Amino acid sequence: GDSVTQMEGPVTLSEEAFLTINCTYTATGYPSLFWYVQYPGEGLQLLLKATKADDKGSNKGFEATYRKETTSFHLEKGSVQVSDSAVYFCALIRHAEAGSYQLTFGKGTKLSVIP
Amino acid sequence: EPEVTQTPSHQVTQMGQEVILRCVPISNHLYFYWYRQILGQKVEFLVSFYNNEISEKSEIFDDQFSVERPDGSNFTLKIRSTKLEDSAMYFCASSAGGVSYEQYFGPGTRLTVT
């Protein structure tokens, strides 16, 4: 079945540090890939997405590139802020032709940014 | 900006009781979902709903669970006889469908079964 593996947390960084959260996936077909963020006490918010190989999703300074050859979708940000402290989830949806729209999530990576 | 809303934010119930969790999806969306997140674990898919019927469900979604869209705006998840292991955060999500796969999540209902 489909699966998403992301790096174990927690990750603690100083403000303005570079962030990478690794994500790899296993899926049939050509999935769409997503990063969701969950701030403390809140629900899941879509951060960015990519729907085909070599697409780069970006939002709020975060980026991730869909790498089909390595089945990866690593999240990066050049300079993190305290307000980026949250749990980050990598997720996929199998291609619509498979008739499935369920999101498969990774376990989440907790990021703490200290001033 | 349109958003998914859920009520209540926190529900405490006794084992064996029925609970109904309510969601109001984004108004022009066609696909509706329920997910759950047991404390400290990953978010898990429960069920998807389209055109007034279940389109997919996971192994978790057994006969104790049911979903309904009783009117044009609400989408509900019913657990008939709650168990301790049903304690979790339950998220509703909706999507426009078609080529737009993005699912938009509500803030969640924390269900505590005692």
C-alpha cells in the first residue's frame, strides 16, 4: 500500500537557521504530494503541493520539489522563524485515475525554533 | 476566506455512548472526508463521501461508524457505541474535486471516551 516516511523529530533550530525535513514515499502510479502544517492547538493547514515530477511547491518561504527518481519531497526553508514552530506532515494522494482521494500522511515532524 | 468548521471542539463521552461529530464543509466543495489523529500518532484516513454516498473507507471505519450529509451544508460522523480507543482528534476535510486535490481541514473535534 501507499506510505510516507518522514524524518523523526523533534527538530530544534535557532532562528534564521536552514531547515530541511526529509520525506520519501511509496505509492502506485503518480501521486500528488503535499506538506501540511499543524500549529499548536490548531488543525491541519495546507502549506504547499506538487502534482507531477519536477514540480516545485512553495509558500511562505518553504519549498519542496517532487523528485520521482528518488521518490522524495523534502521540505526546505532558508531562514526559519520562531513562528514556524509547528508539526509538519508530508502526505500524498494517489493519482485520480486510481479512483482514490484519501490522503496518506507521514508521522509528522515537530519543529521548534528558538530565538 | 472560506473555511471548514467543526463542532463541538471538545466532546467527552462515556464508553458505550453514541456521539455525533459535526462539520460544515466549504460550500462549493463536493468531496468530504473524516480523518482521525490519536494523540502522538499519525493522521489516519477514515472515510470519503461523494454524491451522497461513501466512496472509500479504511479498515478503521467499521460498523460502529457512519456518515451522513443530512442537509446541504452539514456532514456528520456518528460513532454508535464508543470505545476507549476511539479517543482521538477527529478532522473533517473537504475538497472541490476534479483536478483540484487539495483538501481543506477543519480545526478538529477532540473526542475523549472515559
